[in-house]
Amino acid sequence: MATSMVCLVALCLLSPLLLAGAVVGNPGYGGLFPQFYDHSCPKAKEMVHSIVAQAVARETRMAASLVRLHFHDCFVKGCDASVLLDNSTNIVSEKGSNPNRNSIRGFEVVDQIKVALETACPGTVSCADILALAARDSTILVGGPYWEVPLGRRDSLGASIQGSNNDIPAPNNTLPTIITKFKRLGLNVVDVVALSGGHTIGLCRCTSFRQRLYNQSGNGLADSTLDVSFAAHLRQGCPRSGGDNNLFPLDAVSSTKFDNFYFKNILAGRGLLSSDEVLLTKSAETAALVKAYADDVHLFFQHFAQSMVNMGNISPLTGSKGEIRKNCRRLNNYH
């Protein structure tokens, strides 16, 4: 029995790697391919990288913000830049949803990239592709893995605040709920754990984890899986009431470097969010992945890169669907 479990875990870990070689650079991958702009806007990737690099140099946190922006886009209606749309006569912006309100950021960087691309190649590079490239470049700039980004997405003609409220995994979701939200979009358990590793960079608001410190199970007690000294440290800056927007590193060891300390922290009871800790405590399958990534940063990097490609392929608009927005915040027929 023990041997078969080890074999299952090994298969679970290896299968995305086997897929990676066949998929990442494949021109047929979901109708997207990395060379999409090679003729129509040959400097596109270089321009995105340059502006993202300037933004991350000014503020390291921006790397995590741009990765999150891509994630929150793809989980709602697919990777179609719907998250970038502002409120208008016909659109209720996703920026006002519970997962995004007062926390999602990076829009000015996307605007800057879009202006540069519209100057160089008008009406050519989509906002959805900008998000995908910016997420990859952000990851590299803080020490994470490289991957080829399949391109050719087009931009949505609408937004869905309901989808944003319901479909994006929340910090207090149960593990089955999180897995279901991923599976609904064609992503598997490896994707769940690998993409959660994006929490190795960035900051988080007190309001996202306060429940763990004071009332995890409705009995007025802290989460028993949380390291006692770590919980005491968090309570100093995250009181029972007030301080909702006080910021804490998602990875208390190296929050500005893309590495595998996120997984090592979880093993030590120092995962910040409930959605981090349940990866270890609520499923043997996810726990095996947490331990594997904590042991082998290269394995984590390979899986994260593949899972970002998988996520970036959620329901893209291609061909004549959608449009190429001239301004990422509004539709081309904006009134």
C-alpha cells in the first residue's frame, strides 16, 4: 500500500513535466502560440518586459500584483482582460468585487504598456496578452522560472462582477471548494498547489487572515494549525477589529524573492492564509506536493511554469471573437 501511494505521488508529480515538453511551445496549444506577434509587432515582448522591469525596480511588490492580475483575470470568463474594464454605462467593473476591491493593483503599469504598444503597433496586441506576458516577466524579475507564453488572445466585450465574486478562490475557502473552482476551469490538483506557490511573493491584508487568529472555527479560538509564536506576531499588527488594510508578507522569510520558502513555511505552520495551510492539512495528495516543492525548488519552478501556461489557456477569445482594445480600461465603442 505504501509503495503504491509513493508511485501515485510520483506519477502525479511527473505527469505535468511530461506534458510540459509537448505543450509549452506547441503552436496548436489552445489556438495560441508564442510567435503570434513575431511579424505584426516584433518588439512586443521586449517592450512589455522593459516597462515591467522599470515598474518592479520602482516597487518590488508590483511583481506579485501583476501575477495576481493575470490570475484574477483568467478565473473570470477566461483570460480576456475583463478585469481591466472600468465601470461604464453597460459594464459593472470586476474591480469592485470582493476579491478585488481595495486590493487588486497594477493597472497603471498595464496602461503604460498599452500606450507604448499602440504607438508602435496600433490595434495589434491585446490587453489579455499584455497581462499574460507581464505575469511571466514579473516572475522572472524576482528570481522565478521562465516559460514561453502562448499568445493570440483577444479582449472581452464585457465583465462579470458575479463571476469575480463567485469563481476566484478565496482565502477562507475549504480545500474541496478551491479544487472545484480550479477543476471547473480545466485545472487539476497539481495546478492548485503549484499556482498557490505564487504566494512566495507579495503582501496580504489583515482582513484576509484575521479569522485564523481569533475565530477560525466559530469557537473564538485561533487556528490550531498555526504556529503559536507566528500567530502572536501576526496579532500585533492584525487586531481583532480595525487595521483591515495592514499589510503582511505572504512569505515571511523572503517575500520579495520567488523561491520555495512558501512551502517550507507551510510545513512549519507558518502559512499566512487558511487556503495555504489546508494544502498540508486537508489532503494527502496536496500535502505530498507541498512536501515535494519544499524539498525541490526546481520541481516547483517547472510545475509553476507549466501551470501558468495551463491557466493562461482558460477560454481565450481568438480569431474574430472579442476585440483588440485601444485602451485596456474601456471598449473601443465606449460612449
